[in-house]
Amino acid sequence: MEPTMRHSPLHGAMLALDPTWETVSDMPVALRLPGDGEPKPIRLADASCLARTGVKGPQAEQWLRGQGIEVPEGVNRWVRTPDGAIVARLARSEFFLEDRFSGTTLVRLREALTPAPGVYPVLRQDAALVVAGERVNDLFVQTCNVDFRAWTLDQQAVVMTSMVGVSVLVLWTRHNGLPCYRIWCDGTFGPYLWETLLEIAGELGGGAVGLQSVFPELRAE
């Protein structure tokens, strides 16, 4: 059976940017945009194509460990599995997981989850943004009351906060030597969050880019 084609919550917003579309994880992705080669101090991209899920319940941690998945020891922390998936602990017994490009971790977990006593799946249909560049914190000063400059990479912290009035989940990494933030929100609020951040980023000299501009290793399927 052919896989069902998914669409990003930001598909309409990306369509207006005249992208080069490619399919990644059964989703049309704005892989490249006109002007991607131009330097931008803030770059925004849509990463909603990555597979993600959540699990919670009194046996969630034990079940994940039984599946060979390392979990963060503390709440509001995240780790990467050896094959590159993100595992974030949002509460004592609730976890958020997102696979890497072309990863199979979530497929394996979903197959193992039915049934699993004391473990409950959490549907995640997030809009997922990547915000990178040397002026990212200038953007966040105008949109969020969390001081992300206080973070250090080794903390591997996850923050649940509000950004321009939208509830978001944020974690910080570095990519190609620059600050890189992963932001997830309810898909219905994704277009508003995207357009607002894009407008402010434009005032700061930044703009939208194709996903491959942020992750050069990404290849279409």
C-alpha cells in the first residue's frame, strides 16, 4: 500500500515562497527557496516533516528503556538516541520523541506500543520550526520572555513557554557552529507563529530558507 501523503501545517505559508518541493518522510517539503545562498543572520525553516510522537503513563519510562531508548534523568531535559532521535522528558511520566531524517525509531516504537499496559500514545501533529543564526536571540527578545542566552548546550534543556502568545516547546542546539533552536507548537497555531516570527526576523535582516539550507545533509527520498 502506498504511504499516505501528509502536509505540513505550514504548507500554505511555504507555498507562497515559491519553493523547490521534494518529498521527505511522506510530506512535501520546501527543500530550497529562492535566495537560499544569501547570508541571513536569522534563518527560519519548516521541519514539520520529521516524524514525532509522545508517550505518557506510569510505565512510560520503563517501557521506553525496555525498547532500548535512553531517557533524560530529569524533567525538562532531552537526549539523542545513538541513531539520532530526540527524546525529551516533559514531565515525570510524559515524553516527546522526534525521529531524525529517514529514521526508523518511531516506526519501531509504534509497532511495539500496541498494546502496552500503563503506556499511552500522545498524538503529535505539531508545526515544527527551525530558527538558526547569529541574531536568533534578538528575535526571541521581542517574542518570548525566556532568556535563552542563559542556556548552555550541556544542559540539554527543554522549555515549555509562550512565544507571541502561542504555547511552544523549545530546545537549543548548535548547527554548523551557530545557535539553532527547534520549536514545536500546535499545528493550528503554526501559520500565525511562522508569519509573526518571519516578519520580525525580516526587520532584523533575516528571512525564510529551505530546510536543506539549515540541514545540508538532508536529501529527498
